[in-house]
Amino acid sequence: MISAATALPRSVRGCSLRAVSDRRWRVIDRRGVVIGHVRREQSAQGTRFHAERFELARARMRELGSFCRLDEAVECLAYLR
């Protein structure tokens, strides 16, 4: 069985993706700094990619946006540092 982690590219827009689970990836910039996570969700409307960042003060993941394409979610994380 092929997992969803192998179906996505390992690099997007200069950032590398590391699988955390079958629907969540850690996004790492060129310097090796974790800039957030991307979560994939299936719905009746199709696949959505959610850009998320850990919010230390509240100890939870905060969603920054929901996108149709993986590269858009990665761009969101890169630009909203």
C-alpha cells in the first residue's frame, strides 16, 4: 500500500516537506528552520491544504489559511513568518 506521504513532493518552493502523519507535513525552509505544517483534508468539494503554525502561548495549532494547492499553502507559511 502506498501512503499519502509518498504521493506529495519532497520539496515545494524551496522548502522541504517531511511527513508527520499520512495527512500532515512539516514545512522546513532552506536554513533548516521549521516554518509550519500543512494538513491535507478531503471533503465533498475536493482536497484542501491547510497552512498551520504552532501557537506557543495557547499550545495549539493555528490555521493560517485553506488552499486548493499545496504550493499555495507553503507560500502562505513562507510569507507569514
